[in-house]
Amino acid sequence: MLAKANRIVSATDYRRLVRSGRRARGSLTLAYGHRSAPGAPLRMGVIVARNVGNAVVRNRVRRRIKAVGWALAQDVEGLDVVLRALPSAAAADFTQIDGEVRRLVGVLRERA
């Protein structure tokens, strides 16, 4: 689970990132990112809509994305990221989600 300092929780932060953040698209997720203060911890939010699957599937996908975010929080600084799971994420295993989320966060870090 992500630490409190690494979570995006307010609706205004989600809205700001989705509307004005840089985008990176993968086959399983869509990432929105924006630079925050230098040295600030990575903050991450996850959106998993109903089109991904039933509640069990959505929660599994959410937990997997958050687990990758927890590992990334130790390496990445100064970035706010919102990850939106696409329906194809329901059939993906953890290694596929891990690889894609790491790749997309790296792309956003370079672009932002």
C-alpha cells in the first residue's frame, strides 16, 4: 500500500492531472503526469472504472498498480501521476502491469 505522502486523494488533484498533465499510453494503462516540487515524493493515484470488470477484478488491478507505485516511490521524486486502468488490464498478470507502469512513469518523468 502506498504511504499517505505518496497518495493523490483530492478530486481537484485528479482533475488537474487528467486535464492538464502529460499523457503516456500503454496497452494496459493510460498515465497522466505533472512535475511537482523538486525533491518532493512521487504521488500516485489510480482510476479503475467499471469497464475493467467486476469489483473483484477492479480491486485486483488496483492493488497491482499500487504495489508497483510503492516500489517506484523509493526511486522517483518530483512527479505526480494518475494511472487509469484500461479493460485489457483485467487479463494481465503482475509482471505485465509492473513493466508497463514503470515504463510509463519513466516516459512521464522525461516529458514533464
